[in-house]
Amino acid sequence: MIRAADADSYRGLPTVHPVHEEICRAIRHALREDGNDLAARPDAIDELTAQACAVFDEVVAVVTRDATSGASPGAAAVGDPAVPPGAGDQLRRGLDWAHSLRAGTALFEVMLPIALRELSPADETAAARVSVLLHQAVLARVVRGSLARMTSLPDRALALRQDERRHIARELHDRVLHEIGLALQGIDMHQYHAESSPALARAKLNRAAGLLRQAVYTLQHFTTELRRSVGEGGLERALRSYLDTHADPAVDITVRTSGDLLALPPYVSEEAYLILREAARNALRHAAPSRLDLTVEVTDGTLYAAVTDDGCGFLVGATPGGNGLSSMRERAKVLGGELTLSSAPEVGTVVEVRAPLWERDL
């Protein structure tokens, strides 16, 4: 428990707002000097500076309350803030406060001299109390942010797994069971025509056999796809293997990569593969393209990937996106990134995903 200092330990408490801009500038400078990856992320900087100003306000509010009310020791504490409005969205976009502990340290180092200057503690005991209050508020946000992210990611992963199971059920019903049902009808018709029209009966039987072969072929490819993961071969090999198995040979396919794909964390490779596989599958199944281009670029701080086709295209927003697009967007969010879609009739479609790789040091 943080104990309150004597009421006269602090003098001339100033207005807080004029120092917010100074705090923001100092944090940006500190992150750049430290080489922190978050310095290159505008959304992370916005969140960090907003949290820093909130922390500063909380500390000043506690000290002000103690100074004006004569609170007894142990009555005042900071460090259990609710997640601020919008912070949950920032966390889901990838601002992991556990990973950003270095940034939390920078917040403390930047704000402590400003807080001591503004609050003007009368002695070392009062100065130490400012330091403890500030440390407690920053640490609380590190822990709270980490818990919020750990809660959101499993929920998203579970929702995506449920979407995948629904996709499996649709595929089994719409393709495999339909083909088997038609084959059984063909066998029944063969038996019906066997004596009266042997030639027609043979035709029905041959068609039934063809449908059964197609059902087996569909099941084989479907089970292969279910077992498939990126594995030790990396993202590029997994993509090429999928396209070799599922793409029409008439489609001109190009896979371009740059950077070290093998260095990607396994979960990043897996989610990126599932996004690109879904985009390629949609293009091959619905767009009738003559060309399909896949691009994957890995830099020090970003993963960029795109699937481009020259197929029939469509008006974005004119029709519902469907579960496939929703799943791709969710997977991009799990990576802390964003998926964009552009298309036009008779022009083709481009699906792009950008995701930060700042968690690679975890």
C-alpha cells in the first residue's frame, strides 16, 4: 500500500495540461534514442503518449488530493486504472504492453523529472513518493494491457477455428455429399434400366462411377488441406505446395518473396499462410483468372503480402463480403495488422495484408 505524505510536503501544485505537450515530445525522442521498434508505429506512439499523460494526471491528482484533504497514511494509491476508451482497440491492433516494457521504462524516465519539477516535493521522502506513485501507475498499465491482449487473442483464435469448422461442414455438404448422392441415384437408375435398356444402364453406372471418383478426389485434397501447415519448409514452400495442388495448370502463377521468411515466428507464418491461401482460393474458384500473383515481403519491422488476380473482379461493397473475407480480416487483426481489398469488374482483385513484426523479440 502506498502511504500518503504529510499535507505540507508539496508546494504550489501547477496546472497539469501545459506539460502534456512536453511529455509527448520527450517520449517520442526517448523511444527514437532507445531504438525501440514502437517509435516507427504512429498508432503505438499515440497510445503511449495518451497513456503517459493519463499517468501524469493520476499522479498529480493523488498528490493534490493528499495536499488539500490531509489524507491519512495509506488512503491514496494509483495503479488500478480501467482500460481507457479506445485502448482495447489499440491492443487488438498489436500494442502489447508486456512487450513494450522498454517503452514503459522510457515513460517513467521521461516523466519523473517533469513530475518532480512540477510538483516540487519539499524533501527526499516526498520525492520518493512521487517516484513510487509514478512507477505504480506505469506498471499497472503494463500489466492491464498485457492481460487485455492475452484475453483478446484466444477469443479471436477460437472464433477463427469455429469459422474453419463451419467451412469444413459446408464443403462436405455442398461438394462431397452432393456428389455421393448423385452417384447413388445413378446406381439406382442402372438397376432400373438393367433389363429394359442395358446401354442406358451402363451409361448411368459409368456416370455414378465418375461421380464417386470425383468425391474421393475432393476428399483427398480436402484432407490434405486440413493437415497442411507451414512447417519447417517455411511460408513460401507451403504456398507453392498449395498452388501446385489446387491451381488450374492454365493459370499463370507467380510467387515472389523477399526478406527472410524462415525467420518469421511460427504463428505469424501460419496466420499469413491461411490469409494468402484463402485469398488465392477465392480467386481460383470465383474469379476465373488467367494470372495469379502472390507477393510476400519481410523487412525488419513489417510483413507485407498480396494476392493479385486479373479475373472478373467485382464492386467492393456492392455484395456481402462472405465468411472468407471476414476470416482473413480477423486473422490480420490477430497479427496486429490490417487487410485491404480492392477490385473492379473486368479488372481483377488485389488482397493486401500488412502486419508489424515488432513482437519477434518476445
